[in-house]
Amino acid sequence: METLNFLAQGFDVALRPINLLVALFGAFIGTVVGLLPGLGPINGVAILLPLAFALGLPPETALILLAAVYLGCEYGGRISAILLNVPGDAAAIMTTLDGYPLARQGKAGIALSLSAMSSFIGSTIATIGVVLFAPILANWAVAFGPAEYFVLMVFAIACLGGMVGDKPVKTLLSALIGLGLATVGVDATTGVYRFTFDSVGLSDGIQFVIVVIGLFSISEMLLMLEHTATGQQAVKASGRMLFNLKEFTFTWWSSVRSSLAGFVIGVLPGAGATIASAITYMSEKRMAGSSGTFGEGDLRGVAAPEAANNASACGSLIPMLTLGVPGSGTTAVMIGALSLYNITPGPLLFEQQPDVVWGLIASLFIGNVILLVMNIPLVGLFARMLSVPTWILVPAVIVISVVGVYAVHSTTFDLVLMAALGVFGYLLRKMDFPLSSLILGFVLGELMESNLRRALSITNGDLGILWSSPITIALWVLTAVMLALPGIRWMRARRDKAKLAHA
């Protein structure tokens, strides 16, 4: 009953005219950013983050804006995936496998409208999960001390390597680079300057906005310039533009199963929507067996990943709000938004800032409805936006990025650092290093260090505090399991290959 009262309080915040307008604007911008190939939710949220702060929006309004952009990007990523066979973001990769074949069969409208409905189902089920489980987890999280928080963050980094199957080493190395960037600046405990190279601009450390925009937006623009090409046209939709009841019934249970699985995967720190969509797609393909036409235009191959990636996006808000640990790269950016307002996410956030938390949760319900109503009738308009030439798109995004970075501290050093990080991010992406794990490492770095020092100061430097409670022991066991998963998968694949060779 208390949860319903808090949710009603959240709707009172979310239904304010300014917040409704912001949610509508964020949903539209997020959908547009999502459908533009390669940008994705991290870029969309990162670009609007300094703008929201510069406009002086209250924290709950700023968070509603960023959450609407986040969900909008997850919705929009499917549009280019279906029409162009180019995923708008990594989470939409699995959608291309059946979405584009459907479009080539003249069923683009059916695929787009059904994917929008599946996204709505996934987001709604996951938001209900946030309402039910976030307060419970927040109460349980009060038992976390500095040692528990430190081990939890070690577990979050281990999840990156364990869950990202094909390149765990590069994923962990990328996270370690992020941890290294987090050590730049004045040591908060001793006052010693670390890795500043006598530069005044680095004395306060590398600002979060600069890291995100440099590594993602600038590097993405460099990649787009490198791969500039013309002649690829969107597949024109023909026939029906909306799915019928039979098609909806056919994909219903796939959407529900994938929504539940995506929500659970989203709650895991560092897992993310990409992993959720991949796991659910493969699960549905296995369940369909020989009766399925996955890879050739199976509607379940569109519904499952779209429901999963939207459910995962909502689920990733739980560790962000209750534990202060980002569940994905995008929620890492949102934690940065809270830090700009001097708000620390964690279990006490539900008590100290109920308007912020419950206003955000209520806005997810409203944003889902806005996105469903917006996406289905505007499919044709969004498809035409894909024809925007690169020579217009790239300068526009760079100008927005430069203005956003300069607005934070108004120094040219930040712009130079943004450009340098952009080139660095471009090189990392060329070598196939995942940048989302780098951002997670950067966000967790300062928190890990401060909690480790607090834990050791309690026991005068005794490391035993790091495995002295049931929670820390359980987290260490889970960390070991996550680190062992890549090796287990490698051994299993090698064994299966040997069996095939002898067959």
C-alpha cells in the first residue's frame, strides 16, 4: 500500500505540464537519435545531459528527460534495423536478422508496428518490476557498508567480462582503462596530484561529460566520416502498415517471456540491453525448433529482442537507483546527471529524494504510452529522416557536442581534451574495444576507491573486512563465477568442435 502511495506521488510529479512536455520532447529526440545508425542511447543521453543542466532544469525534470531519451533510443533503434539492415544501436543488432527480411517481403509496416508494440510490452512489464522490486532492494541495500559496496563494484566489472561472451579480455581491459582515467586529479584523501602532468586543467580530474561526449559522440562522428557512402535506400513499406490480431497473438508469449528475461538481465550490473536481446533471440529460436523461420522473416525474431532490450533498459534503473551502481552504459551517464545536482544514488535516495525517484518511475509509464502513440503513425516520417546526408548530420552533432562541453566550465582545455578523447575512442573502436565498459569503469572508479579506503580505515588497514560478512562472501563467489564463465564457454566450444571433428 505504501508503494502505491509513493507511486501516486510520482504521478503527481510526472504529470506536471513541464515534465509532460519534457517527456514528449525526450521521447521524440530519443527516437530520432535511435533510428540514426550508430548513435544509440548513450550518445543521445550524453548530448542532452549538459543541455539539461545548462537550462537549469530541476533534478526530477532532468532525469525524466534523460529517461525518455533512453527509452526513445531503444524504440528508435529498430527502425533503421528493419528498413536499412543497419541497427540504430547495438541492442537492435538481433532485430536486423528477421526485421530486414520481413521488410524485403513487403512487410516493413507490420514489422515496425509489431516491434513498437513489443517494445511497449517489454517496457511496461519491466516498469512494473521496478515498482515492485526497487523499494525492496533499497531497504535491503541499507545493510551495505563500504566493504560491501567495494565488492559489489568489483562484481559489476566482473559481469562485463563474464556476460560479454566473444571478447571478455578486451571488455575487462576497457573497464580498466576507465578505472585509470578515474584516478586523474587531486586525491580527495591526501591532496596529492595524480597523473595531471602539471596541467591545471586536469587538477580537478577529467569531467564525466567530456569523457562521454569525447569517447562516444566524437569517435562516432569519425567513424561515420570514414564509412561515408551513398546509394543505400530504405526499403519501401507496402501492404498493411499495422499488425493484425493473429500476428499479435502469435508473438504475445515471445514478448512476455523476453520481457521477463530482459528485466532480470537488465538488473545485473553491466549486462545491458545488447546481451538481453541476444539471449532472448537465441532462446526463442531454440524453442521454435524446426517450426520457426528465424533468419528468414519470423515475427518472433522481431518481437523477442525488441521486448527484451526495452525491458533491460528499464531494469537497469534498479541498480542505479538502489545501489548507485550503473546497470548499463546509459545509466552510468544518468548517474553523472545526478552528480551534477549533488544527488548521490543509493538506498537513501528513496527516503531523501522521493520526488526524483518516484517521478522518474511514473514517467516511465507515461513515456511508454507517448512512444507507442508516436512511433506507429510516424513510421513514414522517421524513415525519411534516414536520408539526411552525412555532411549535414556530422557537423550538426559535433556543434551540439562542443556547445555541451563548453557550457560546463567554459574552458578551451575541455574542448581540446574532448577532441583527444574522441581520437582515442576512435582508435579503441577500430580495435574492437567496447567503450560502454570503459564508461562503467570510469564511473565506478572513484566510488570503488573511496569505499575501499573507508573500509580499510575502519579496520586500520586490515584487508579481512573485504570478506568478513555474508554479503561480501556471496559477492566474491558470484565474481569468481562471472570471471570463470568465459573459460567455461571456451572449453565447451572446444569440446563440441572436437566431437564434430570425430563424427
